[in-house]
Amino acid sequence: SLPPHWRSNMPTPRRSAGQEQLGTGLKQRVLTALSRLEDRATQATTWAELCALAHDVHEGDVPTFIDCLLRTNRNHSQLARRDSVRLLGVLARAHPRVVAGHLQRVMGAVVGFVRDKESGKDVREACASTVGELVTCLHAELGTPAPFLKPLLALISEQVEAQQTAAAACLTAALRAAGPLGDDVTARLHGTILRLLHQGTLGAQPALLAAAGAFLEASGASVRPYAPSLAAPLVSACAASHFGTRKAAAEQIAVAVRAHTAALTGHHSRLVEALRGLKADSSGAVRAAAAQALEEVTR
């Protein structure tokens, strides 16, 4: 549930004449525009029209706008579904106070898009960028990142590779936007991330490693005691069979050492040794990532 202080004591502002006109038939206007997103020839102009609607709509009509966006389903094109997700972020930036009151529904919709097997790469990438936008715009209203993180932690724990990958990208975006975390949130995140680095699906490991890096880099001093426990899975990931995991491991070792040098002093030699091993990797991308990471951690 949302914290009790999210509501503003300010009254809802009066509608301007333009907003009164906009509110009339808003639902049909939004749904019609969403259907036009399916045509690539008009996609750009329709997107601009929807963004203008989202900015100009009266606060009292924002719930109707949200309802329209949440009605997109498998009968809509990937473009329409992607941009419906993106518009949730546009609404949050324009009307943070109102959208905060509907966050549970909004996050539920984002989770639904990630879970849907019919969601393509563009839709799932839009989910991650929108989560970051929601956290950026609404964190101050809510006073805690918990309403964002709770559904993401449940989602990321489901062992479906494409879903876990997208959920990890959403979590990464949320952590980068949220900034320092409280001790309770940090402890729960640490337990989930550590477990998934050991037990997550193979294809999701690069995204899970990126989430671990965001946890270490963006979450503040409360993370410092947990940094040493992530050294072992980072070293193990350097020996993974998939080159993407090895590349991500090299990148996140650099992140970990940069963010928590003192906390990782006892693990520094193991981390450097793992990176040196990757300098002879069969993948050029891994070799480049390892070389850059070594340059950072041995300065």
C-alpha cells in the first residue's frame, strides 16, 4: 500500500476552457490515437499528439487517460503497446501527484506487459525505461521506492528467461533512479539479487549482473556491508559459458570496485585475477570489457 503522506493537501485546480473541451470525448480521442499508432506512416505525428494530450489534460481526467492506456492488449500492434507503456511515464512527469495515487494499477500494468509472452523486445524495453521514469517522477511524492520494488522483486523471481531478463532491466532502471535506499529495502534486495545470481535463468544472467551493479553503485552507503558477498558470483560469472555473461561480469566488477573499493579490499586480488583471465577470452567484446575493467580497478 502507498504511504499515507503521498496525497497533496492542495485542491485539484480548476479546469481551463481548453481543458473542459479536451475532457469531452477524451476517452475516444485517446483510443482512436492509440489505434493510429499501428500505422508506421503516422506513428510519429500520433505520438506527438498523444504526448500533448498527456501534458494538457486536466488532473481530473488523468485516471481516464490511464484507463485507456491500460486497455491495450494482444489485439494491438507492438508499436501501440510499446507507446502505451511509454505514455505512462509521460503522464507521470506531467501529473506526478495524480499518477502516484494510481501507482499500484500502473505498476501492475507494467508487470503485465513484461509477463505477456506476446510482448516483443521493444515493449519490454519500454517497460524498463518507463519504470525509471516513474521512479524519477514519483519518488518524491511517495517518499519510498518500495511501491516500485515490491512488484519487480516478485516478477524477477519467476523463472522464465525472457521475463526475468526484462524484470532485471526494470529493476536496474528503478535502482538507478531511486538513489540511496533504506536499510530494510537494501537487505531484501540483496537477498533476492544474490539468490538469482546463483539460481537465475542462464539467459538472464547479463541483465541480473547489471541489476547487481546498479544495486552496488546507486543505492548508497547502506549497500556497503553487502558488497563482499557479491564478489564470489561476479568471479564465477567470468567463467560462464555465454559470452554475454562474461562481458557483463567484467563490466560489473569494475562497477563494484569503483563503488566499494574499501569494502572489497579482501577480494581485490581475486577480482583482478578473474579479469586477467578474460583478457584471453575467445570473444573480442569480452576481451575489450576486461581490458577496460582492469584499467579501472588497477589505477
